Amino acid sequence: MSLDTKYRPVDYDDVLGQETWIRILRRFVATGTQFRQSYLFAGPFGSGKTTLGRILARALLCDAPTPAGDPCNACPSCRSMIETENSIDFTEVDAATNSGKAEINRIKEELQYSTFSGRRRIYLFDESHQLSKDALDAMLKPLEENVPGTQDKRLVCIFCTTEPEKMRATILSRCAAAFVIQPVLPAIIAKRLEMICQKEGIGYEFDALVTLAEVTECHIRDAIKAIEGVSMLGDVTKENAGQYLKLDLNTAYLDVLENIGTDLAAAMRAVRSILERTSPVAAYEKLADVALLAYQTSLGAVKPYSFWDFSRLDGVGRRHGMSLLGFVNRFASRPGRPTAAMLMCDVGHLHHAGGNLDAGVVIVREPTAPAAVPFVPAAPAENVPVTEGVKKTNPSVDTQSSRGNVEPSPSAVPAGRGGGVHVDRRAVQHKTAAKKSQAATAGTLTPEEFGRLLAVRLLELGEANGAGLSRRFDLDHCGAEPTRGGQG
């Protein structure tokens, strides 16, 4: 049997650091109001929420609970739950694998049996945030209904979750106020580890036990598992603990952050040494954590754990300053499937750009062709007579044609017409879209040119409406004289 299972708390008194919640849970049982609501335990993994839920379930189903609200641990119900972690009246459901509506329907059928037999049943849902929407909907009515003639609920559940924010509000409203597991100080956890080492005959250094509690971020189950792992190397000393938990990699993470911006080659070597012993995913996460820790340390906002080199952390924070926030953002926004090359690229980018996330790589290229000459519209013609040979202006010509964007073919301009211009609609060739765009963004039109264009457009609209009129334009004054039949 693993040590974390062997030394799992059996009574409330064995649970570390949750005195306030334990006092409230005992009162529910002592006052006889334990079946009037369901219960929710929230906290990080390995913190003891499921253990508290099991002790509460045992107290709820106990045949003779103590006046203080503890289970007696002697009745058949208590003995069955202690020895097998289950009983005829208690069911523990792993919501990660049994999250569907079918499981809840089975529970509802069992409730019908419980109603006829008079026995109460308790259900504990571990990782309850993974219950499906249909499953939660099926639970709402039983959680709300009372047993006839009492204030007790038909269905009483114990929900244990690491992500309470994913629980539906309609479920939370049917539970007592959430019991949020409070973090326990490393020194208190080290005391529990010391007791385990003494009972198991494992040699230890108390400072090493504190280090184990700190490295596991005060997750009690993980700290007990670490005891078991380090003991495979011998006594639980700081040296063996550092080797088993890879604490020497902390130096390499600091090497990366220290050399970014000063010595890229040294930073790359440190990254390679990290990737030889851990995955790119773990390296990204740890670099983000260390960068944030260095920033907070330099501000005096946190006190780093004992296994960190405080002077180096503080030095990194003071040298990079707010740029470390850019480091954290970069490492925390790792690709979905990071590789060693991606991490190298990110470190190189931070070296050149610092914490400026908007900085990019600038590539300078020699121009391969001369820049295009901007189009400048020609000045309007002055005193250009219109001869009798001028035909009506082609209405299909784009209005920009008068600015030089549309050119008639050479054959469309007959010779010997004096100052007149003949535009044949069949010979009009439109320029490319790029040239049109260039002309559209050219200089501002003069009043005379604007008037000319307006007159052409009005003519187009008139012919489109079937007016059947042709006009003779005075190029100087944009005047128009309508004639019938198109005769000039």
C-alpha cells in the first residue's frame, strides 16, 4: 500500500489546517440539520477535499454519531466505509468517467428504493465539474425536493472539485456555502511527514521535509508521495531530495533569464541543458513561473521558498524590471505542441526584443524596380474649339477618362479635325485596377475639372434613362446645347 493511501486521515482530527470548516461540519451533524442541503468541497488536487467529503459522509450515515458531530467508527456503516471506502448507503462516483445522464438516472432509480425502505443514501461526486449538462439538469429536481413531512432533501450529494467556477449556479444554490480548502504552511506539513518517517523507519532531515512540502506547493498527498520516492535513494536529505525533485534545474532556469539580453550563447546553452532533462512543455511552464517569481521577489511582494537562491532571483528581477512581464507572457503563451526549436526561437526573440512583445524582426530588401511616378492630372484645356465633326461623348467611358486614365486607340483619332477630338467607344481601353487606384489617390481636382466630370456623368445618366439626347460641350465653360437626333 502506498504511503499516501496508508496515512490518509480517518477522522477530522487527522486533517491538517481546516479547523474552521471542520467545526461547521460537526455542527451540521450535531444539530440534526445534516440532510437539509448538499455540500461542496473545492481546492487544489491533493489538498484533502475528497478526504473531508468521505469523513462527512461517514458522519451523515453513522448510526450513533458523537455529540460533537463525529462518526462513531464502530457501527456497521462506519466500519464498512473505513475498510472498503464504500457501503450499501454510500456511493462514490468518479465524474471524470461517469459524467453522463445515464448515471444520474440510475441514481434516481435508487432514490425511489430509498424512499420505500426509509434508508438514506449519500453520493459523493469526485471532480464534479466534469458532470455533463444533461446530468446536472437531471439532478436539479431531486436536490430541491424534500422528503414528505420533513425538511430533509430527497437527494443529498457531496461535490468535490478542483474547478468550482465550472459548477452550475443552480447546483451551487442547492448546496451549503462552499468549503474552500485553505493552504497549509510547509512547517505543518513537515510535521506530518516527520511522523510518517518515524513510523516507517525512514531517516530524515527536517529541513529536507520542509523542502518537500515547499516543492509540492503544500499539496499534502504529493508531499507524502515525495517521501516515498526520495527514500528510494536513501535517507530523506536535502541532497537526495534535490536530486529526486531535479532542484538543480533551478540554476539552469536562472541562467536562462540572467543571460537574456547580454549573452545569447550562454542562454541557449542553459536551455539545452534544461531540455536534456525535461520536456519543452514543462520548460515553458517553469520559465514563466521563475520569471514571475523573480519579478515579485524584486518588488518584495513574495518571499521565495528556501530552495531558491534569493540573491540571484532578486538580481534578475532588478535587472530586467517590467520586461519580465513580457517574458512571462511569452513563455505562458507557448504553442500547442512546443518543441525544443520553438523554445530556442522564443529565447532568441526575447534576447533581441526584451520584454517588448510588439517588437518584430525587420527585413530590409533592396528595391528591385524604381518607384512609380505619382499620377498628376493634366490641367484642363483652354480655348479648344469643338468642330462639327465631334461626335457625342461615349457614356460608357469611366469618369476618370477625362483625367487621362483611359486612352483611345490611335485609329480612333481621325486626322485633320483641327482642335476637335473624336472618341470611338469601341476603341476605349480601360487601364488596370492598380492604375485606377493610383489615379483615384492623386491630387485634388480643380473646379473646372470637377465641372467637366460632372457634365459627362450627367450625360451618361441621361442616356441610361433613354433621353435620346446628344450634347455639344464647351470645354471651357462646360456648357451644353441639346440637339435632336444626334446631328452635330
